Amino acid sequence: MISTINRWIFEKIVSDLVSKLDVTESGDSTYLDNSLVFYSNEHSSVHSSVTVPSITFGGAGGSLETGLYLDYRNRNANGFSVEDDGFPLEKPGVLYNRWLITMLQAMGMSPSDYERAGQLGYGDRMEDVRSYVANQRSGFYDGDLANIGLPLSELLSS
């Protein structure tokens, strides 16, 4: 049922919006070239923030590399099964926060626009993220916590 609903939303709403933006704005660029449309499925595989499939359309005015497929899971890391109730093993990757930072910077925002009270990263709850990781998923994101305030540089155009 959920997959049917998600497919309908993607095909009828997201795809329709993107196709309407893919028309010439000026010169040889389109509205889509100068936009950033983001679609994500918050359900991922098990209502978890570990594997969040996301797709973007547009180049944010040339700020983002386009035409890429990226899988940020660390397939060598130990996975975990949510509540051991038969869900698939999840693999950690980079923090979702870093993707959000990348989008914000692609749209022209600087860290001073979104960081709060000297905390690196997007939003004012990054200490909660660190606490959750330390208490619930010890070692799970350790490699990426050092990069918590950094964008995914491979996505930003030089």
C-alpha cells in the first residue's frame, strides 16, 4: 500500500512539477537548471533515519553537480536490525544532516545562516544527534561525526 502511494506521489506530483520547470527561462537555461527540487521517502526501509532514499532535480543555478547516483552507505560497517523483528540489516553512512547542509549551501546559504549557538551543522538539535549516536548506536556514525558541519563536497560544483 505504501509503495503504491509513494509511486503515485512521485509520478503524479513530483514528476509533473519537474517537467513543468524544465522549460526555457532565459538563454539556454531552464527554470529547472536554476532550481533545486528535493524528494525523499521518510519511511526509508523501516521508519529509520539510517537509510533515507532521496532524489534531487535541478542544478541550483549551477551550484550542484548533476547526473550522479550516490550511495553513502558504508557497506563494510557492522549493520543492525531495528528491534530485531525481522527488518533488514541497516548500514550506516554519512549523517543526513550533511545532505541538508549541502542543499542549503547550494542555494547560497552560509553556515552562519543555519548554525545555532556555535553548534556545527544544520539546526539547533545537533547535540541530540550526538547523544543519540553515543547512547543508541555507539560506533555507528563515529567516522562521520567529525564531519558533522561539512557539506558533501563532491556534490558542490567547483
